[in-house]
Amino acid sequence: MTYSPATFSAPRLSPPPRLLMGPGPINCYPRVLAAMSNQLIGQYDPVMTGYMNEVMALYRQVFNTQNKQTLLIDGTSRAGIEAVLISCIEPGDKVLVPVFGRFGHLLKEIAERAGADVHTIEVEWGEVFTPEQIEEAIKRVRPKVLAVVQGDTSTTMLQPLEHLGEICRRYDVLFYSDATASIGGNAFETDVWQLDAVSVGLQKCLGGPSGSAPITLSDRYVEVVRKRHHVEAGIRTDQHTEGKGSRIGSNYFDIPMILDYWGEERLNHHTEATSMLYCARECAINLLEEGQENVIARHKLHGDAMLAGIQGLNLQPFGDLKHKMHNVVGVYIPEGVHGDALRGQMLNDFNIEIGTSFGPLHGKIWRIGTMGYNARKDAVLHTLQSLETLLRRAGHKLSPGEGVDAALAHYASQA
């Protein structure tokens, strides 16, 4: 059936005014939304390539690095993970993945799809690894790559990274971390911690939408992947030389080709996602204008207030709180309360979204986020008051008002 202009109509987009207090995505900063509405320009317009250079410089500051090769992968945060791993892993390479939640399993799967011989170590969900555990595994496996998630939202835990870079250098291992859920709300020091590759997304503490994946790559990583350098037929000239290593298994996620596109030659690879570039640029500017330390402190303040409020509601937080991310808390669903039904009521009656979890924690915990634009006092208090109302109506024993009062007491103590 065909539609003519006279017969076809569709309603204008009118999404409900949700307050996204789950583990991400979250509500965007208004200035980020505004940046995305700017008009498009050509991918080789000097203004556009100037914006690309600005984004590279801005994200060097976000990542706390001097890495020249700091840029965007067009796609969600998973695109960044895949680009980093598929470009440095050749079939048969050993990769070590410490798994402490759902996203460690994701790194394992992506590495396996790249042909790696993947080895894992695991701890119970809600815990993290010690440097000694990881070093022992590196000594045993002798991997080419250590791939680790910093903040795994499935468990709300933050894996310490500060001692792992030195260990990796000692054993000649490339050190990669996915920091999508943690960067911006928790400390991240690419150079000080001696990371070789990092990938993130915008939809958590950076306060943007999903769809762009900033990455940063050390000279050490670039030297490895440049051995697999390839230039497509049709744009290759006599001046281009091919790498001696195997061709990377993905064209779109081929980092040496993407480096040529972002580099001085501007060798055509794809058409840069202009609106997402605007968006990523604004996310970085927003973070840096407020100041990294201030943003991390804001996430800690509101995350701790949410934790105090949760405990005030006679709810038990999940996991080792010494290693909880600032920006999300896991909460055991109390006995007698239907977790998904209450989440539905939060969404439909109060326009507030909180998260469930995955795997062994599905149906056992909620995940409540305080990140990016939503790391603010009113969002915390509205969420706690709404949650209290539904818990009380579901028969959960609590002291009325105690959740909000506990959060307010925390704010007062930090004033």
C-alpha cells in the first residue's frame, strides 16, 4: 500500500518527560541537546576539520592524556570497544579479561569474535580484583592484551586500575579499559595509570546521548596496529604502503584507516557523524568548564546522598561499597515487593526510570543512577520520595520521610 501526502500523517515526536535515574542512558545536559541541533556542514569543510581537531584536543583533557591519537568512533560505546579490540587482536592472540559483571563477558565475546584465545578470571558479582590476582593471571597466561572494564554498571562496582599499567609494562602486555560508565564521575588517569587504549561513551556521566565513542590510544598501541595498516583500492596511491600484518577483519572499525581519516591526510574512510561530533564536543566542554574535580565531587555528593536515602528507606545496598561507583548504586529488592512491577509504577505514575539488572542479579536488585545532568539534589530527592511512596504501598516496612531526611542530612553534612 502506498501513501499519498493527502492520506499519510504521523504524530510529531512527543516523548514523555522522563527523569532517567537508572544506570544509563540519562537525561542530556540542555546545552548538549542544543549543540546537536546545529546545521550540518561538509566533512572536509575547514570548519568541520577544525571541529574534529578541537574534539581531539578536548578529549585529551577528558582522558588526562598526551596521546596524539584521541578521537571519536562513530557508533555507541560498544563500537569503541570493538574498534580497539578487533584492530589489535590477530587470530590466536591471547587476551586476558577479568570478569566481575556483565560487561566483562562482553569484552570476552568481542575478543573471541576477533579470533583471540581468551582467558578469564572471575570474582563474585559485587566484588573487584586485587592487583595481585590480575598479575598472577598475567604471569600464567602471558596475554598480548589485558582488557578490563573500569566501572561495570551491572554490579555498580569500580575496578581499581592504578596499579595495573605498571604490571602490564613489566610483562609487555597492552592495557585496555572500557570506562564508559565511569569516566566523568570517577577519577580516570590514562597516562598516570599507563593505559594503552581507552574507550568510552557519552550516555553516562558525560551527559550526552548514546551514539559516539571517544577513544584514546598510546603510541605503543598505535605502533602495534599500524603493522596492519591498509588503504582501500580506489583511494590508494603510490605513496601509500601496506602493513605487513594481517588485514583487520572489519573495514568500519579499522583503526589505522580511521587514524588516516582523522590525521593530516584526511584520507576518506566514512562520513563523520556531524551532529554527534557537535554533541561530543559539547559534552567535553561542559565537563572541562565545570572542572573535572568538581564534576567528580558532584557525582560523589549526590551518589552518597542517594545511598544514604536508600539506607534510610530500610533498603540494603548491593556489593562492596568501598568499590562502588560514585554514580550508581545497587539496591536489593525487599522481600514481598515485585521489582519489575514497582519499576513500572515509578515510570508510569512518577515519570522516573530506575534500572533492573542482568544475569545472576536479575530480579534481585535495582540500579539507581545519579549521573551527568541528573547528578543533582532535586533529582535525588524526587526519586527517593517517589520510591518511598511505592514501597510503603507495597507493604515494605519503613519510617515515613526517613529516606529524604537521610539524604538531606548528608547534604547538610557536606555543605
